[in-house]
Amino acid sequence: MTEIMKTISGTDPQVIAPVSDAGSDFAPKGVSLPDYVYGRLREDIFDMRLLPGDQITETEIAAYFNVSRTPVREALQRLQGDGLMQGYVRGGWEVVPIDFKRFEDLYELRKLIEIHAISKLCAGPASAIDTALIEQQKAIWCVPPSERLSDGRKVAMLDEKFHLALVRAAGNLEMASTFERLTDRIRIVRRLDFIYGDCVQSTYDEHVAILAQIGAHGAADAVKLMTAHIEDGHVDVTQITLHRLHSARASAGAERLAYVQVKVMR
């Protein structure tokens, strides 16, 4: 069994639903067919089993999951809205090639939002921020080394929640909503650092240091730490993404997904 993440608007960004590796006659209980197909395809993209430039058809996807084309089309349209898929002709779809300039722009926006949030958390009165969210993050990250998680996937999820919690705690709900959408769009590269890199322990250390500066109202140091945290992460994920793409393509013949008919090499 594998764990598949299903994104549900307005709730926790990642909800895990276990499903089998092969096509299924039905979705897990409580999960609609479009959500089921969407979650499976999305996870295949995030784990680079489905690579940028791969082409698929609604017919092949429907046959693989043993569903009609209607939920498949709905799932693919949602992935298109996520910026992960693009339709081209007569039920054909392509995984969007990775655009590093786009990710650079998204990371720049991420930095602007988080630095603004950090500044507000350090400078504002306690009544203006959600201190409960900060305390929740302290309980997760400020733990002895022996209690730290080592599973990259789990830490990646917690890392997303950490950064979103800081933005939410600053009190601007529109900014938090924008940041949540941004987080969703960079997840495809950002999580690779946790799965294939070695950033788990450094993430704990850096989060602890950031939380300490927020508690001490050290705005300058907090901004400096957050800036380095984001910029270093961006460099790392770019390098890992390029390496992972090369490795994934090299092994694609042996690990080819049953529903992928054509692979476009870019």
C-alpha cells in the first residue's frame, strides 16, 4: 500500500488516504472518484513517477483506474488549475515541464510574505498575533534531538505547516490564503529536499532558532534567519530537482507507469 495525499480546499493542505498501487474498482471509503484519481495522479507527479513532458490520455487513465472518463477529466482539470498538467488535443494531456524561472518567482514571493509576517510577529503586541499557533509550533520543533522525526515525508508536511502557521499567526487572512496557494505550487520541488536531500536535521535547528527570535522580539535576527532558511532551501531544491529528473529519466524504462503511453524528452 502507498500513501496518497489528497488536497481539499479549505481544510488541512494534505490529507492522506491509503490506496493500492494498481488500478482500483472503487475509491477508498469517503473519497469521491475525482478526488481519488486526482490524488493518485498528483502523487505520481510529486514523486516523479510521472515526469515533466510525459503525455497521457483520459482513456488510458480511465482504464487504469477502472472509472469513466468524467471523473478523470475533472481530476485532470484540477491538476491543470494547479499548474501541473496541460491539455493539448482530443483528451490528451501533458505533465507541465518544470519551469525554474517560475519557481524562482514563487520563491521570491514566498520570501516577501514570510519576511513581512516575521516582522509583524516580532514587532506587534501579543493581542495582534495568534500566539497559540506559535506555541503549537514550539511543541513540534523545540524538542530534544532524540524526539526529532527522521522521516523526510513527514517532516516535509510539518515544515509546510510551520511556515503557514507563522503567516497565519501574523493575522492577515488574505496573505495566508495566498501563501497557502503558493505553498501548493512549490511543493513538487520543495519536498524533494526532504525526501532525497539531507535537510531534516538542519530544518529542526533553523526552525528552533527562528522561533527563539520571535519569542525574543528580535526582528532583525529573525528576518536574517528566515531569509537564509528560504534562500538556502531554494538553492538545494534546484540542484536536487535537476539531479532527480536525470535519475528518474534514466530509470523510467524499468519503472514506466502503465497509463503513460508517450514520453516526450525535453
